[in-house]
Amino acid sequence: MHPFPDRIDTFVETEVKPLIAKHGWYAQGVFGTAARRAPSFVYTIGMTPAGLPELLIVGLPIALAHQILSCAVHMHTGTEITDGDEVDLGFSVKFRAATVAPLPVARLFGIAHRVYPAQVISAIQLMFPDEHGRFPGEDGCEFNDRSFTADELAAEHEKKAP
């Protein structure tokens, strides 16, 4: 549990919900932790009421991930991004969509759960390839921490810092 739940509730009510009402979605960034080897990640909040999975990007700078998610949300609300899709958002690389299992969603999407406490939240991770075009999980993918899947990320965030 967060040490200051009242502050989170205030943040959700005064910042997150108004931005969702205005723009249709919100991007929640979470900074990585070197002590736990967990990279930064960004996820959307706002797709759930439309019956769409929220979107997640792991391992990129938060500002860049937010820009990518802006493009992805525009696409996603027109044509749903689903597991296994190759997603061309107009960047120099194409992304691959992968379904995020329920447990990582429960562990990583804390603010989304505060916004939609009575709803089941699902998610799609947008993964990016290494310089040779290989995606995390493929033979020879040369990534380091940035190749974290949501499962690995959730496990790292659950660890206690040394």
C-alpha cells in the first residue's frame, strides 16, 4: 500500500479524472528504480470505459513514451490494438502488441485501479525492437533492461530495494 493514500486519492480526483474528462485519457508515468533494476514505464488511463485495454510502454524515457502513447491512443480508439498486432505509429520502428496478464495489471496500474475501482482493467504492452528488428522474447534480441515484459516489470517492482 502507498504510504500516503489520501494524497493519491486527491491526485486522482483533482488531476487525473479532470484530464480524462477533458482529453479522454491520461498517461501515468512511473520512474524506474536502479536499486531494483526496474525501468520506467508509462500506461494509459481512460480506455477501460470504452471496453478497450489500457496501453503500456516499458523502458523508454517517460516523455518519449507519452508521445508514442498519444499516437497509439488515437489509433487504438479507432481500430483496437490487439495481441500480436504490428503497430505502425509513424516512428522509425514498428511496435508489437502483447497482452498483459491480469497479475501485472493489478500490480502496475495502481492509479487506473483508483479511477476505475469496480471495473476489470486489461492492458496491451507496446514493445519495441532492438536495432536488428528483434523483439523481446525472440532469439538474439540484444536488449538489456528495456526489454522487460510486464510480468518481469511487476516482479521487479515487488522486490524490496537492497
